Amino acid sequence: MNQFDILVKKINKNKLKSPTIFIQALISLLLIQLVHKIVREIPGAINMGGPGATAVPIFAGLLVISIILLILRNKWGLILGITDAVFMLFQPVLVHIILEHPDQNEIWWYPVFPWIQAILIIYFSVLVFRNENKFKKSQKSML
């Protein structure tokens, strides 16, 4: 067995076997989140300064990597997507409540949108993980 065969085995081991519709839904939610970060959060983080000016673009980069990995049907795209979703659950609390920065437009209900996006990303990621486990169990029963 040469190095190429070992690499192909590792790639196939990390491939997602779930139905495409769940992965497409997850990719679309991650794209919505990415556009939200580019349009709304990165300019706001740069205006506020501090550690948010570097953290928000880093998480936007993680979203891009997650989307690319999910297009390639790699499991690590799920993990990066969940990481960003968990960050999105805590980011409004951190910025607006703990650091006491007011929202740019003085909208008190603004955190609802990122929370809904984050919850949907986590939900579809869990659906894909469940389908992966069902697929593995069904493959074991066939052997």
C-alpha cells in the first residue's frame, strides 16, 4: 500500500454520507451567517475596536473554511460550523451585555437574529451527525 492509497482511505473516512438535502440546508445557513458577518458584524467590530476587531473576521474565515469542507462533504465542516454557531449564541451577550456596547442602530431585539441562525445551524449539524451514525450502524449490520 503506497502513500496515495493511505491518503484516499483517510479522505473517504471523513466523507459525509448523509442525504444531500441536509448538507445543502446547512451550507445555505452558513452562507447566510457569512453574509451577516461581512455586512453587519465586521464593520461593527472594527468601529468598536478591541479584541472583537480580530475575533469576528477569524470566525468569518472559519465559516468560509466550513462551507468549503461541507461542499467537499468533509466532516470537519460540521465541527467548524458548530463552533461558529456556539460563538454566535454568546457573541451578542458578550458584546452588548457584558462589554456594554450599544447596538449600532439601537435595536434592542437584534440578538434574536443571530441566535435563530445559530440554533438552526446547530440543528442541521445534529441532523447530519445522526444520519451519519445511522448509516454506520446500517453498514455494520450488513457485514
